Amino acid sequence: MTLPSPQRLAAIGSFHAHVYFDGPAQREIALALREQIGQRFSVALGRVRDGPIGPHARAMYQVAFDVASFGKIVPWLMLNRQGLTVLVHTNTRNERADHLSHALWMGEVLDIVDPQQLAADIEAEGPRPVNTT
């Protein structure tokens, strides 16, 4: 069996963490966690979405952060997510693989809705802008 060549770490432009919540009690916890994240880390906090949006099947908000911050933010989330589900994924030029293959889950693994809507290969020059939707 021949494995494909390893991908280069330089393909990762940044990361997203999606913090999911379900119902008013979890929403309150999620918003408190969001405030703590914003106070502790240099991140871009996305809007709070009170229902499913895009490929995400549950209410959530996004936290965008750079590669250098991964080693601080992700372990902190592991210890402080308060039972909430969190998806952390790479941002390469393949949104579909980022959400389905290049991802890690903390807590419940949720479905990615209609993964076909995620671009499989984004043709663009230079760094991708930070998406905080």
C-alpha cells in the first residue's frame, strides 16, 4: 500500500473553532465562554448564530485564530468548554476537507449539513481573509 505524500503544514492558513449550543441554558454558557475567549486570546469572534447556518446543524459562533495560537487556544478549550460541543478545523484552500477530514471534535460529533456546499478547491492567490460568519 502506497500512502499519498504528506501535506505541508504551510497549507494551513489559520484555524476556526465553532462553539455549538442548544437551548437557552447552553446559550448562556456559550456566551460566557465567548467572553472569556475574547478576554484571553487575540482572536476574531464571529456573530452568534441562534440557529443552523451554512454547513452547521446547530446554533453556534465561530472563533478565528492564527496558526501560532493553536497550542494555547485549543488546550484551553479542552479544559474550559463547559460541556459544549466544539469543532476545530484547519483553513486550507479546501473547505470540504477542512470540515470533514482536517477537523477535531470536542464533545458530541455533529453532522455537517450538505457538505457539497463547501468548496473542495478554492482557486485564489495570497492568504484567505478571516471569515467570522
